[in-house]
Amino acid sequence: MKRFYRNQFDKKFLGVLGGIALVFKMDSNFLRLLFVLISATPLFPIMAAIYLVLAVVMPEGGRIMIENPGNRLRRSLSDRKLSGLCGGLGKFFRIDSTLVRLIFIVVAFTTFFLPIIVTYIAGAILVPEGD
């Protein structure tokens, strides 16, 4: 049985999403970006409540640093127009970054810009640079 712990080594706030990403063997930066995208909708109060409940319920992880193997989401230094987030997502999913930019534009128009703008700004802040 897998146990959920707050990851103290891969955290931006309380380590909840870092711990969930470790259990499901996924990239914590991608999980954070997805969480921000969902939270930038009218579901924000529900998502904030879920996060806070998980922060209280999940115990703090041990002091052993466990690196999550696999592909890591990073902002691109070479394929960038603004912050390199779309270029990094393209490398993460192994698709052309132009397609990622087109998806961002389509989602921006269908959601009246606010959720995707909040997600892009949060991604530019939360996702580290690297190529």
C-alpha cells in the first residue's frame, strides 16, 4: 500500500503536490501547473480547501531525499518566446512547441483568458529553467 507524505525536499509551499507526484511517479512541476490551471477557474475555493485538508492530513515525509525519476518539466532556455514555458512543455511531452503555443491560444480564447494567463504566470514562477 502506497503511503502519502508531504515531500519536504520537493516543495514550493507545503509539500503536498510534491508528495503526491512522488507516489504517482510523475513530475511535480507538471502537477503544480495542472493544479494552478484548475484552481484558476471558479473551482478555486474547492481546490484551496482540498489542498489545505491534505496539508493537515498528510504527515511530513522522512528526511531521506528521494529523487523522482523520469522526465522533468523545465522552462526552455533555447525555445522561448516569453518565459520558455511552452517550449519546456513541448520537450516534456515530446511534441512541437508551436502546437503547445496554439493550444495555449485556443484555451485562452475559450476560457476568456484569465485561467490560462494565471497558469502561465504561475508556471513562469514555479517551473525552474533548464535545457
